[in-house]
Amino acid sequence: MGIFRNLFADPQTTILQALYSLPAILIALSFHEWAHAYAAFKLGDPTARNLGRMTLNPFSHIDPIGFVMLLLVRFGWARPVPINPRNFQNPRRDDTIVSLAGVSVNFLLAIASVLILYTYIAVGGRNDVLITILDYFCIINLGLMVFNLIPIPPLDGSHVLENLLIRTVGPRPFVFLSKYSVILLVVLLFAGRGLLQTAVGSLRYAIMWVVEKLFEFLRII
């Protein structure tokens, strides 16, 4: 199976990469789910807060399979925060906001990691381990963001797509997606991993290009 080829071909490197990724995974998952819970709370739904899920404690949010997938292939998921849309004043709009809150925070964390990385290098930092960890921090957050934007249940993108289109296309397509979501996600991870990696790589390159130009501008002034 190609998705685990590197694990068996070079387990030492895979373990080292997993260790470098671990801080980023714990932080990315924690902030992703906290953002969902906090957005829901601010929009009138205290369900996640009442269940102790409005927290940055990663052990409240880790899904074992999603966590392992993030360690091994850079794409994965957390344990979904419970949301009760009946508590929202505008259920479709507010559910969309809550769904986008997690990926938005991951995007901001990715930008922050690149800013810290360039600042560290600009002041003469040369610790390869720290540089690698910061780079993985960007990659993991972008991977979590891209994967969760896929419109397959229970990922965030499915909530956004359903809220936007259910009045137009009706519930049948979303019932189909829910029924076969596990199969679709497995196929995606095995067959579509290259596309996901390309998306993450392109976003990473774009962020680094913008930050690099920003630092060049700051040096000029």
C-alpha cells in the first residue's frame, strides 16, 4: 500500500519525522477543535463548553485513527466537537461559521509558524531541529485545514457545502455522502493523497513567498 510505503522502507526516518510533527499535531488539533467550540459558544450553543470540549487540552480532542494518520501521512482529523444547531439564531449561517472556525485557525497558525521561522532565521538562528519543527508546524496545520475542507462527512467542508446547497439540491446528495463517507475518505487518502499534498505544498509556498517579500520590504525601510 503506497500510503505506508515510506514507513516500511525507512522506519527510522518515519519515526524521526513523527517526533518532529508531534508538537504541531497536538497544537493544531487543540486549536482546531477549540475554535469550533468557542465559535459555537459565541453564537449561542454552549454544548461543547458544557461537555468540557472548549479547551486547548489535546487529550480532549484526539481521535486515535485521525491522530495516527496525521503522524504518518500528514492528513487526519480530531474527535468532532458536539454542536446543537437548534441553539443557533440562524442555524445554516451559524453552523457554517462554526465549521470554518477550525480551518481558519489552522491557516492563521500556519502563517504564524512561517513568520516565526523567518524571524528566527533573520536574527541568526541556525538550529536545524527547531527550523524543521517550525516547518512541520506549517505543513501539519495546512494539512489539517485542506483535509477538513473536503466536502465529505463528517469533515467541516461537508457542513459548509450542505448549508450552502441544501435548499437548491435537496437532502438526497448529502444522505448519499453520509452513507458512504467512510469508503469515500479511504479512497481519497489512498488515491487522492497526491492532490492533497499538492494543495498543501502550493499553500505553503504561497505563504512563504508572501512572508519572504514582507521581510525584504521591512529590510528596505
